[in-house]
Amino acid sequence: MSTSTTTSPSHLPAVAVIGGGVMGSTLITAMKVAGWPGGSITVANRGEEKRAALVEAHGIRATADAKEAVEGAGIVVLAVKPQQMADVLADIAEAIPAGALVLTVAAALPASFYEERLAAGTAVIRAMPNTPSLVGRGATSISPGAHATEEHLLLAEAMLRATGLVVRVPEDLIEAVTVVAGSAPAYFYAITEAITEAGVMHGLDRELSSLLAQQTFTGAAQLLAESGETPQELRRRVSSPGGVTLAALEAMTNAGLQGVISAGANAAVARTKEMSAQLAG
């Protein structure tokens, strides 16, 4: 694994973004921050109102025709649902220029799924951003397919850098990334809900309990990122022997906290494999 650096590719090619939903829009924002001029980005989206909103917000070009969008593109970003991907590839495969990089943010589908449906030798990179990418605090893994080069990886990193942390991982580790980054924001939201409910149960107003829980998670994450200490060190620092926090942590451990998290991780990996098998078939 490696993290992205400040190294940039030698040029910024024209980009076609297929799908203007939440993630497609987020990637367009990231590209604009990275220096891509709006005129070099074309989004393909069926909804007329959505196209108009993206053009107004980003100064990009928009079309309802995916094949039109990819003409002349040096990078094609696939930001559609996995269930739609086979149909999208069938529509645009012949229109993608030779030598273009195809970057996909769809879950579950391996690089080989795209390589089998595109021209021989097409460079494919799988990117797995998570939802905090929407506010520039995300964690995204990128994994090269059989034909992706270092220059392609630099392009992907340049596109994604404004979304937050970008790391390179082998494709066979994407399921593990899903456990600790892709699905993990939902775990934190669920824990925040549980802590909020605990505060309400013990007498706090719901709005106040929610505010305190959110701020505590935000502050704890920032402290972990900036202190240089490990989670274990920070946990021990607030867990005095015989104290309130240690009592709470021991109760959570005895209730099977680690087992619950492992069960969730195992379920995420199993569902990813199941989806991949269904979609590939």
C-alpha cells in the first residue's frame, strides 16, 4: 500500500463523467479543485434538471448521450450503479478513444469485468471512495487493472486528491478496504445514534445529546489524526483505573464489542463477494 503524494501528471486530459449523481458530482468538484478547467469536463446524465444544475455549479459541459460524452476523452469516469454497468459499457465501449483511462467507482465489479467489455489493452482503475469524500475528508483506495501504468495512477490520484486521503492497494484487498473505509462511515453513524439514545435514556434532550455525540466523534477523530498517538494510547489516557470510562469500556468488551464489529466486517465482505458473483454472472 502507498499513499498519494503531491506528484502530478504532466497534463490534464479531457474527462467524461458517466453519471451525475452524488459521487459523480463529488468527483467533478474534486477535479475542478485539482485544476481541470470546466470546459474539459463533460458529464452524461439522463435528467435534464440535474444536467443544468451541474453546468451551472461547475461550468462544465453536459449531455444526455453517454457516447457523445466519451468522444475525445482521455479519462472516462464511470459513476453509475453496479447493476447498470454492463448496459453502460455496451453503449459506450466502441466510442471510448484508444488509450483512454477508465476509472470506475462502482463497488463489487472487478477490473476484469471492464477489461472483458472494452477494447483490448484498455487501462482500468478501480476507485473506492467513501461518503466523507463529499466534504473533502474521505478515504479512497485505487487499484490498477492489468493495463494501468504509473502515469494512469498519477492521473487518478490527481483527480481524487481533493476528496481526502488516497491510497494505492492491490485489487485483492479492496474487500478489506470496504470493511475499514467504504462501509465504515455507517458504523460511526450507528454508534453515534446509539450514544445519542443512551444520553436521552439518562435524561438529556435529544437535540443536545446528538450535538454532544457528533462533536465528540469529530473531536476524537481530529485528535487521533493530529496527536501522533495510537488509538490504544489515547484510549488508555482517558481510562483511569477504577474510573467511569474504564467501567464503560469493560462493559462494552464483556458485551462482545469486538465480536460485533468482526461480525459486521465479515458480513460486508460476504455481501461484496455475493454481489460480485451475481453481477459478473
